Amino acid sequence: MKDLLIVSHCILNHAAKVEQDEAELAGEYKIREELLQLVLKKDVQLFQMPCPEFCCLGLDRGNIHGADSPVVAENTRIRSAMKNDSTNMKLSRLADYVVQQIIEYKKYGFEIIGIIGANRSPNCGVETTSDNNAEINGMGLFVEKIVNQLLQENMSVPMIGIKGTDNIQEKLHQLVNREL
């Protein structure tokens, strides 16, 4: 049986993020490096989810100056924009795409180790998200749709959220009962 780990798009591709300050991205570069070392060492397959914000709103998320705003303020604006009817429909289709792939992988014997989301994200947060110009407890809109669709399929997948300040080893240990 092959192990499969599902990750938020920006964990592997920082170019998809609004925030491009190299100093602030340094912790995220470290997470990507440690994650890739671990999955290569243990022969774990990776499934990179689409970036819902990039797919629905574009690289600038509909605000060319968004990177100049405080992160949680811009994330709150993005969260609001993602609730627009047409954007929300696109978001639902992206969640369908992810869940259909999970179903297909499971059908062919893959063990889904879990999903790693991006905490504080208005869409991919697992333990925290952004709303009302603050980082709050809760799931992002995209992750919430994925969870709800998995429940409709009588499935669940373990999830963790990470940020650039996290210890990736500890977080991955929370996800699996064995050391990756």
C-alpha cells in the first residue's frame, strides 16, 4: 500500500501567495524543505491541492495592493470575496475535484495519511483561519467544503494546519501515529 499526503498548494509553491516578503517567507521555505525531505525519505506520495484563491480570484486576489495590507486584514477581504456566489461555486467545484481524487486514490489502495492545510488562511486553514481582521479558531472556507463533502461520502481524513513558525516534525507527528 502506498501512502499519500495531501498538501495545500502554497506549502509547495510559495509563488501562489500574495505575501512575497522574503523575510516572512523564510519559515515557510524551511517547512517546505523539511516536508520534502521527510516524504522522500519515507517514499510518501504528494497530492498538491489547487490554490482556491489563485483559481478563483487570481494571483493578486483582486487587490493589486493586497500585499501591502496586514495579513489578517487582507485575508479577511479575501474570505469575503470568496463568499460571492460565482466565486463560491468555483470553490465548491475545486473541493469536488479534491474529494473525487481522494475517493479514487482510496479505491486503488492508497492510504491517505492526511491533509496539511495552511493555518491562518481564509481558505486552507485547518485549526485557524482569518476573519474580522484577526486570526481565529476555525477552518478556512475551502477546507470546510472538503470536510463536508468527505462527510457526505462517509469518509474522514486526518488534518493538520501549519504556519511558518511551526515545528514541522511535531505537526506531522500529530498527523500520524508513526514517525515519518
